[in-house]
Amino acid sequence: MYYPLSALLIECLILSVVQKEDSYGYEISQTVKLVSPIKESTLYPILKKLEQNGYVTTYTQVFQNRSRKYYAITEAGKKQLLFLQEEWQEYRDTIDGIIEGRLHHDEG
């Protein structure tokens, strides 16, 4: 897709993914890549920030003799996701209104 994603929107996408089920970095990146060609150098700092803010927790699980770091949403993360979803809906509705000609700024 053509439009770049902000770090905040990527946070929203990540929290949305892990709300459905615990997930690991590669799996999360594949979902985010549906809308943006995200690189690991972008994804992992955002995951770390989400962990530092208490929005996700991590644990390690062995899969096919390899350790995977899984991310799980916390209660604080669920609240943050709800906030980000509400902000996204308002933003999207405003953008749609402008593009569709329903909204415009009247001067004077």
C-alpha cells in the first residue's frame, strides 16, 4: 500500500494482533506487512516500547527445537488498544469526510 504508517498506528495493529491471540515477532510482522512493508528494525523497537509501557508481556516457548518470544496483551494494553481504536475511527471518519466532500473548513 502507498500510505506510510505511523509508529502509533503500528502499535494499534500490534495490540490488535496480540489481543486475538499471543503471537511472536515474525507472525506479527506478517500481519502488519498486509498494509506496510515494515522492517524488523522498525517492528522490534515498537514491541519493546509496548513492553516497557506495560501494554504487552513476553514469554519464551520452544517450537520445533527453537525458542520463540511470544507477546501477550495486558489489561493496560487492552485499555490502550481501546483508546487507539477510538482515535483511529475518529481519524478515519474525518479523512473519509474530507475525501468524500462531506467535510470542509469554512473560512470566515
